Amino acid sequence: MRNRILIVLALVFLSACDNKTKSSITQQPTLADYSLGEKWVWKYKGVTTEGEVRSDGTDTREVVKFGEVLGMTIGKDTIPVTDIVKPDESKTPKYDWPLEVGKKWKYENNWTSQDGTTGNQSQDAEVLSYREETVEAGTFMAYTIKYTGKTTNSRGYSADETEIWLYAPSVKNFIKLTQNQGDFRYVEELIEYSK
């Protein structure tokens, strides 16, 4: 009898955990979700399969006063938070709001680098899970979003790629990115978050 009770309790617990990972739906953050002084710091490193380090450093973003509105520092630029929370009207967005486990969409991005090289990303995206994830900055409930596809550029580069993004609604941002693109692996992880 005791074993049956333990099995039933285990099944109830597992069922509750399973619901926790699948039932969440997250809307896009709004301006009211951001506060002055909020700060994110990521460490990043990109290495080729040969061991050549192509990028290694940190990236910081912070919510600051920008004229009469809130802005976010991104590198040397500051952009209004209203631009960040503006709904993406694209039919192929990076994040297809609302986020929920099982959702699938197509992501496409055309870009131009600082040296004038143009390129394109075309990926299939899928939300695989919503569960606790631990990074250097702490433990957060996060969506695991997998992007698979191809990147090409005007210099003849073409590579298949897989990206895994861990997006945490509580910090309104990704907490980890793992990208494999041809012979290049890039990892970016949140190491500090403060309000």
C-alpha cells in the first residue's frame, strides 16, 4: 500500500512539473516592464573548430534616461525603449509573440555589416520548452528556442547553422545563446542582471 501511495505522489509531482514546463504563455514586454537603472551583462566567446578565438569579451546593456524618455544603451548607441518594445510587424520575426511551448515560425533577417558586407539569415524556429535554466547570473524560468537554417553573405560565405536561445521573461531578454555556424561556435551567457 505504501509503495502505491509513493507512486501516486510521484506521478502527481511529475504531472505538476510537466504542466509547469508546458503551460506558460508570455507576451512581449511593454515599456512599463522596464525601469531606470536596469542592467544586463553577458560574456561571449566565439571559437573556430581549429581553436582560433574570433571574439571574446562582455556586452552590457542598461536602461538610462534618454532625453525625456527611457533609453537602452547597446554598445556605443542609446535607443529609446519604445523602439525595443514596438511590435515587430514582420511575417518572419526573431520572436513570434506570444511565446509558448510548441510554437513554430520562420525567421528571416537581412543585414549589412560595418564593412558593407550584406547577408541573410533564414531559419525555422521552435519553442522547445519552458523550465528553470541556470546561468552565471542565476536561475530563471526560460523558454528554449531552437533556430535552424542557413546564413549567407555577399562575399560568398554560406553555412548551415543552429542556434539555441534561452529567453527568460523575468529579465525580458535572453540569458544564453549557443550558436553553431559552419566551423564556428559562439556562446553568450548572462553573467549579471540587476534592477
